[in-house]
Amino acid sequence: MCLNKGIVTYFMEQEIFEQIGERIMQAKSVLVLAHHRPDGDTLGSALALKIWLDKIGKKAKVFCKDVPAEVFAFMPQIGDFVRKVKENDFGLVLAVDLAGTEMAGYGHRGCPFFSCGAFVVNIDHHASNDRFGDLNFVDPNAASTTVIIYRLLKALNVEIDRE
């Protein structure tokens, strides 16, 4: 399922968020993927999901090919980012704030996490997103991917806390 041209109705959003929630609940292990040369949006989105996944007892890792800049040291669990993982260790990949597969930082070689057989959920706010996921939620009207993650967590009745 894919949202086209930024048209997002409440019912479409709810349906896709429920599908994402179902995929998360079914997954034994989850990789949350931030884009290379990470900014606050991709880091905040990935960490919010990781914190929630930890709380519900999911085996989850947050991955970024590049080390986050020191300016982001204040973010909760920023030290949890890993730069090496086995591609086949995850049944679900949540790609956050990646407009295209090359944003993972692997260039023409392609990101191994998109070809290892895991189900890929693409959550993004860029109009240029190429809808590479098995399930895509792309809302170009959203100010950031963190806004979408907030809406996702609220739709899934997750209690939002300080972290």
C-alpha cells in the first residue's frame, strides 16, 4: 500500500498505521534504519521507535552507517546506534526518513537490509520518496518524519513519555 501525491485521509492513515502495528507485533526482531549522515529527524524517529520497541519486549536495533554528530549527544539512547549488524537477523526493517534506498549510505551497491528477505516498512515525509518499502507511509505534508512517528505511536495507543 502506498500513499500517492500527499493525499492522506484519517482513515487511510489509521489503516496503514494498524498494518504497521501488526507487522511490529508479529516480528521477532526489528531493525530501525536511519539514513547516513544522520540529522535530528532520522535520529529522533529511529530512537522513538527503538524506545517503544524495547518497552514492548521486541528484539530491536537502531542502525546508522555513520556515527551521529556530537550535537545529538543529548538524545535518549543515542549510544544505542550500531554500525554493523547481520542482514539476516531481522524479520522487519523500519526505514525512517529515507527518501530512497541510497539514503542508507550504500550507494550503487544497494542496502543489504532491503534485499535480505525482511519485510520493509518505509516511513517518510519527503515528496521525492521512491516508495521502496513493502509497506509505505509517505506524507509530504508532514513537517518531519518525527511528526509521523508521533502520529503512529498515538494511533497505536502508545503512552508518550519524556523519552
